[in-house]
Amino acid sequence: MNGDPRSPHFADQAQAYADGHLLPVHFETADVAAHARAIYHPGERR
């Protein structure tokens, strides 16, 4: 969702939200690390 009602994306996720189709949100450091797709370390080469 976008907070600007004039945006074409204002209600993109409204129906999914209303239907209970929510994505997990990870707040704890261990959860974030466990679910990370990639980890970026500035200055390191890939």
C-alpha cells in the first residue's frame, strides 16, 4: 500500500490484506538473519 490516495499503488495490497493473506515480518535479529536472502558487508568482494 501507498499512503498517498492519489498514487496508482494506493490500494495494491488492500484485498490481500482483507483476505488475510499477510506476509511474515521478522523483527528479531535472529529471525532476520535466519530469513535473509543475502547479507551485504560493505567493502567485501563477492
